[in-house]
Amino acid sequence: MAQKIDNILAQVLREINPSDEELKFIGRSLNHFLSGLKKRISKLKIDVDVFVGGSYSKKTLTKGDFYDVDLFLRFGKKYSQVDYSKISKKIFRFTKNISVVHGSRDYFRIKISPSVFFEVVPVKKIKKPSEAVNITDLSYLHVNYINKKIKNKKILDDIKLAKMFCKAAGVYGAESYIRGFSGYSLELLIYHFKNFKKFLTELSKKRNQKLVIDIESLYKKGNVLMDMNGSKLDSPVVLVDPTYKSRNVLAALSYETFEKFQESARVFLKKPSKEFFLSKKINFLAVENSAKKKGFEFIKIKLKTKKQEGDIAGTKLLKFFNHLHKEFEKYFEIKDKNFEYFSGKSGEGYFVLKRRPEIEFDGPSASDEKNVFAFKKEHPKTFLKKGRVFAVEKIRFSPSEFLSLWIVKNKKKIREMSINGIRFS
């Protein structure tokens, strides 16, 4: 089995590395852009440094339909962070094809070609981690740490494998709509476990308590859970940031996402296949056919939001999808569900449902004659229990019929949740 896994990993590595031509184009474009950027900064006499971060600078870039190269503008202390965006816009007047992405701190996306983009993030220049105002302010320290610690090609290759595996499993990214593994966390984990296979093996083990990883032994043994701020510990794995001991790098990792990762890891280790590294969209038709064979009901839902694409749109869409889960659950057993958001302002998902035979409705107090009358008018079959009126009704409507009526009744709530489009079938 070990040999089979090694063969698959070797094959995957050959396929996930960007071509020499792609890397040369990115390199030439980056050098040209940096030259213009530094000249512009010098001309304006702005106290700001430029550094390249992300996968490109760490030599862990993987092949994709498009490439994002992360750059950072480190602003001196005399500038207030509320001015970063305004000053950055002034700097970028030397280039074109630039758009602003709004978030906790605005950043800039520059289109170099149809498949290459530079994402420039303004950050605060800091000397120690405690001075950071935003998580992106720590990026410089993270890049330096990884580049200093990881020079071994085998470990760099295993980081690429970890990223592709997590992307394919749908657990890559610390964004709110994913709550998974960030790139930095995977770099640290592979460095800690020494190789990809051990990374999968150790993290897929069932444990009765949190897994704590303190690479640089910044805490006394066993003290992490006692000394670290409790708000940082609500995750299945606590990974102490080697550049900032009070930070848990995996604080965003949810138990649900971690279980999803563990399941993929266990199956791969038992039945290894290249398929575990290939990102794929939900096969709605296959899920629907499978549901019908089991006697369940299926509904596919497409949602649209008016919010900005990216983390904000993805988070809003997932939050609404999860709200629908709670609404469906009142009348149906949820046998399976999934939702995917890739980009833009829309996402798609599904529910596989089993109709509950009947549902009990909690009514008013028996002494409340006015509301009892209204309740009985809406629910013909009622009964008394402990001084309250209850009703039991059989579920006779389909998921589509339920959702149609729910949308009509909840137009205000839908608007408040920033959803401007719901289609289902």
C-alpha cells in the first residue's frame, strides 16, 4: 500500500506543478510590475516597503486555471490604517486593469493577463507581532519564517500535495464560508509532520481531546490550553503560531470541516487514488438519482446575493443555505446536503430529505381563548397537554412546495439576509 501511495503522489506532483513557461511569464511580469511600483513609491516619497508573499514566494505554487501572486505594501507608522486605501490608490496610478476588493482592509487586484493576477495588500509595518492591527500585518513574519525553515524540496512538494488534497476535499481556506485550512497552516503542519503521509495519518486519528501543536515549544509542556486566550481555542486542532505565541493558526477551523477532511484522509489512506487531488463540482444528477433510489426527496437550490464577491458573498450565501437547513428540518429529516461557492455572487447546493410522517405544533395556553380559536382554525386536529393546546398534522407537501410558500412568507427576512435570488428544482 505504501508503494502505491508513493506512486500516486509522484504522479500527482508531475501534474500539479506550473509549467516552466508559466513560471517565467509570472517572474517577468512580477519584476516589471515591482520596478514600476518602486519607482512610483520613490517619486511620491512615501514610507512604504514592498515584499512578495504567498505561495509564489514560498515556492509552493500549484497549477491552476489562474494564478494569484500576493504582494504587500508595508506602511510606516506615521500613516493611519484608515489612509492605506487612499494612499495605495494614489500609488497605483502608474498601472491599469486594477480593481478594489473591499474587506476588513481594502486590497487591490491587478489583472496582468487572463490567467495571472497580482493581489496587493496594504499592511502595517511592525517590529513585533503584538503591534499587528489586522491578521495581514503578520504576513511578513509568516513568509520569513517559512522561507527560513523550509528549504528542502521534498517538504515543499508535500506542501503542494497537502494544498491540492485540501482543495479537492473542499476544506482549503480560512474564509468564513469554508472554515478550513489556510495555506500558512498547511505549510506549518507539513513542516511539523515532516511529510504528507504522516500529516494525513496523524490528523485523521480519532482523539478524545484537542490536538495541540507547538512547533517552537513557545509554551511549557501542557500549558497551551491553560495559557492561550480561550477564544482562540474553539477548534479541533490548536496550532501555535511560531511567530506569535498567542495566536492559534487554526482558530478558524470548524469541527465540521475537520471531520470532512478526516474522512477524505482515511479513505485515501485505505484506497489511494489520484481522484483525491482533483477538484470537482457537485454532481447534482448523480446525487438526485441516488436519493430517489433510496426513496428520499431531492431539491437543488441556486442562491444569489447582492454582496461583494469573495469571502463576503460566500459567507452570506452559506449562512442563508444553513438557515434553509433549519427551516427544512422542521418538516423533513435531512439525509444529506452540500453547498458550493467558487466565485462571483451565486452558489448552488442541495438537500436530500425524508418527509417526517407528522409534526407536532406547540399552541397557546388553554386559557387564552382568542389565540386558541385562531390556532384551532389553522390546525383542525388539536389536543390538550399540561394546560396547552397542541396540534398534530401529517406532512403532505413536497420540499419544493414548502420552499415556495416559505419564500412568499419570508420576503423581508430574505432581503435582510442579503439574498436577491432563489431558484430551485
